[in-house]
Amino acid sequence: KTINREGKGEFSIQVWQFKQTNPHLYMELFEKYGWTVENDSQQPIMYFKGKTGNALKDEIRRGFTSSTYANKIKQNSPILGPLVYSTKNIEFQRKQVDDFVYRLNDVVLKIKPSNEYASTLGDYLKSTLGKAIVLDHHVNRPAYVKRDFGKALNRFFEQNEHASRNPYDWNDKHFEYEMKILDDYGINREMSGNVAP
């Protein structure tokens, strides 16, 4: 989960929802340390002591230089530290797990790889590994899952002409076919930055 420069993003939404269901814990984990989340009726925005955007970015980076990074000098961050601390709280972890389960079942597995395929990712992916790989991709590059999985399917069907395009026809070959698709998809999906494929 991330927060963009405007203080918006999936983490802001998650914290806003957490605030609604656990107001006292929200105050203990976030407000106590200067973090607040407000909802402007469009999307929740997070602030640190009233700052967001470039002002907050500059404050976060204060004291961190290319030299400290290059020399791997550990530094504490009074701004980011509370966010790390919050993720260790069991109630906030439950919220995160609930969000992942919802995202997997109600969003990711319902994606159709492309217009040429009638089946959803949930139809193709029965293994825990397959579900984890597409969930990971969706967390990092949600807009690319459909495209990249569709490309992996296209390559699979080019190499396996006799395989049905309907995964419900795969029967005892399902695991074998799924692994072939995942081998391709896993290394060819477009991920962000330095996240390993």
C-alpha cells in the first residue's frame, strides 16, 4: 500500500477505514505520532502534522543523503517510524489481511485476461502460487495484470494448440497447464522498480 505526493493512495484509504472501525487504536497508532487522515469526500488524504505533498516529502528526506544511503548508515525516521510501527499491530494487520483477501477474491480473480478470453483469472488459477503471483502483480502494477496475463495465455496457446481455451476442459491437465502459464507470466509480467518478477 502506498501514499502518493498528495497524501492519497491505497494506504490512506486503508487507514481511513481503520479509523472508522478502530478510532481509539487509530489515535494510538497514528494521531499520537502526528499522522492524521481526512476524507475530502473524494478520497482520504494522509497528513503528517498538517503537511502533505512536497513539504512532507522534503521533511521526510531531511538528513538522508546519497552519502548515508551509499554507506548504508542506519537512521531513524520520526516521520516514517510510526507507519512501520503501525504495521506491526495485530489489529492493523488483520485489516491488511482482510483487504488482501477482498482484493484477491473480489477484484483480481474476476479479471478477464483480455476480450478474446471468456474465462477469468480465477478460472485459470487454482493453485495458491498462481493466486499469489497475480495478487503480487496487482498490488504493484494493477493496470498491467490483464494485459500481461493475456499475453502469457496467448503464448501458451500458441505453443499448446490442442489445449482448450476453456480451463474447465483441462481436467487432469489443469495443474500442468497452469504451471506453464505461470512460468511465462511470472518472468514476463511488468513490475515496478526493483521488485523481482
